[in-house]
Amino acid sequence: MGVIALSWADILLSALPLTVLAALFAWLRLGLSRTMLIGAVRTFVQLAMVGVVLKGVFQNAHPVWTVSFSMVMLAAGTWEVSRRQHRHFAAGWTIGFAVLGLFTAGFTVTVFALLALVGVKPWWSPQYAIPLLGMILGNTMTGIALGMDTLTQNAWKQRAVIENRLALGQTASEAVEEIRRESVRIAMTPIINSLAICGVVSLPGMMTGQILSGSDPLAAVRYQMMIMYLIATGAGFGSLLTVQLCSRRLFDGRERLRLDRLAE
Amino acid sequence: MIAFEVKMLKYGGYGPVSFTMRAGERIGVTGPSGCGKTRLLRALADLDPWQGEIRLEGYGAESVRASTWRKRVAYLPSESQWWFDCVGSHFTNSPDADDMHALGLASDVLSWPVSRLSSGEKQRLGLLRTLANNRPAVLLLDEPTAHLDAERTRAYESLVTRRCADGMMAVWVTHDPEQLQRVTTRGYRMVAQGVWKEAVSWA
């Protein structure tokens, strides 16, 4: 049993109500039509490209292609983390921390899932490795981006407090302890919320996809459970690691707060 | 005997500054706004990068951990910061009851919420907190009595002076020449960009 395939004509038809909406938005002068339509075109082009590439990668299954695709995802995730920062560490440290966090947490969790849980042979099979990595990396990226941004923004705003704490003889680690904790909490909030409401308020996209393509709902649900645990793990370890690295970078060897290392 | 020694100290484009202090000494630093007085105190507490030599009782600042140095050479900023809800949570050592009384603070002030404090109370509690938590050898005071009336200012000054009688050293940064006259034994006047001159008289 397979999914009922949609033709390209169906896709055009599915976009028709959206163009009506865009026309309505324009008539109401909401200033949304243009960006919405550009977004819709981007969705089409980007997904079409990914589809073509994935088709090629699946047909010519080889570790080199899986690794290359993973590296592109890692680069895109890093860029997205960097784009979401209000303040950057000078000299490329933000990029470095993002790569390290995404790679360490995202890739470890994915490889664990492929080897220990899914058990597909070979373990790098693109059909499993790429979608799993995509979901885990996407959520790890959100966690890292939120954690880093909260940390650097709060350190900037609370400079006087941090320095007063240092002046009272606290170590750098003690002086930013509350900010560090808050950053990890903020980073984990979306994923913890989705753990709590998953299946009640919304049906996760991956599970819906599997059900649509004819999988047994219980098999789809088990996959979704695994995914939820993996993405929470990735986001958690990724944000912990990057928040820790960033908070160290905020201070120098003499435990002085060095906000001069941050640029807008 | 020299207890605190600063030699050819340069910090953030200011200096060089050199001076020495004996145990119990109180010195004043004055000068126009922007001449680097606050930055000098921050550098002495190792809160800002600096070059040169700073020694306390013979030991260089780099020879101990920064947090240990800052406990001994304690910077008291002009606006004290309070980050917990309750005043008492900011004290790692309980303050001396006589000090509290001398500063005219209510005996139950430690159980107050921070939101209840006036700026004058924050300033006096800032001194109390640094004396209790740091037990400093050198106290670096940055415009410490800006929010206090004459009576509270005198009480503040005499508490610091009493501590200095027991061997603590104090560096007062202030614009008020009368205060320098009252609380310091000698001092320095800074002119533009941290050029450093021994002041004979504060008047």
C-alpha cells in the first residue's frame, strides 16, 4: 500500500487558494502579499531541489553522498544559528561554537539512533540517515540559537550586575550562573512544550507522513516517540554545550567580563 | 612598611600611575570627569586589563586567582547592584551588627525585599556587603556617598576610617574636596588622561 501520488497539476491547484488569499491581502493593504508569495515560490524551488538531490542520493547510495548531504545540512544549520543572534562573538567564535554544538550533539544522537535503534544496514543508508539527521539537527539548531542569544543578550544587559558580583570576589562561573541557567531553560522550552502536547494538540509531521504513506499507525507512533526523545536529547546537549562554551568566552583568563568580544 | 604597591600601571590608554600605601593608610584621588578615576579603581581590582605591576603584601596580582585578588582588593562601584529578591541573599558572610548600626540601617534590613531600598540604603548596604563578603585589605571607593545626606555621609566615612585604624587601606575617588580633607591622609590629583600628581592640599 503506497501513498496516493500528487501530480504537479495538483500542486498548482493547491497554490490557487493561496493566490486568492494574496489578492485579498493586497486589497486590504496588509503589506503581506509580496513576502508571502516570495515565500511560496521559495518553498516550491527549495523543496523541488531537495527532492531532485535526494532522489539522486537514494538511487546512488554511497557514504560519500550521505556525508556530503549531512555537511550541507550542518552548514545551513550553522548559518541559521548565526542569523538568529543579536550579538556575535568577534572573529568567528559564534560560527565555531554553533558548528561544534550542532556537530557534537546532532550527529552523535543521529548515529546512535541509526546504529542502536533503527539498525538499518548499512547504517549510513541515506533514506534513514538524512531525514533523521534533518529532524534532529533542526531542533538542536533551535535550541542552540535560543541558548546563545539569551546568554549574550542577558550578559550585555546585566553587565553591571556581573561585574559587581566579580568585584565581590565571585568567580566568573558564579557571576553568570543565573544567566547560564536561564539560557538553557529558554533553549529547552519549545521542545519540552512539544513533548507535553505532542499528539494532543497537533499530529507531528513525520508521523502524519508515515500514516499517509500507508504505515501502520502504531509503527508510525513508535517512530515518532523515538524522534521526540532524540530531538529533545540533541537540543538539550547542544544548548548545554554551546551555552557553556559561550559563557567561558565572555570572560578572559583573569575572569574579567569581556563584552568587547561581542559585536552587534 | 609598604603594603600595597602600584608601579607604572597603564590601563585602557591611561597612565602610567605609580603609588604606594602603608597598612591603614587612606588616600584620595580626584580630578575632572573622564580623566580615568573609575577605570583606575577597576584596573586595581583587575576588572579591566592593565599592564605594569600591582602588589599586595609582596604578592603580585597575577600570582593569585582573579577572584581571590578581588576579594582582597575590593572595588565598590558607585551604584551597587542587587540581583536577588531579598537583601540578605546577597551576603555570603553575615555582616557585623555594629557596622549595621553605625550606618543607620534597620536591624531587620537583611529580610527586606530589594525593591524596598532607597538609593541611599543601597549605597550603605553596598559598603556593608563588601566589608562582610570580601573582608578587604584594600577598599576602592568610587563616589561612595553621592546619595547620602550629611549625617549619613559622616557615619559612612567614620566606619571606613575605623576599619582603616585596624589596618585596612582605602582609596577614595570623589569630587568633593571637603570629603577628601576629612577622610584621607594624602592624595593624588589626576589631570587629563590619567596624568598623576601628588596633591599637597585638597582646597
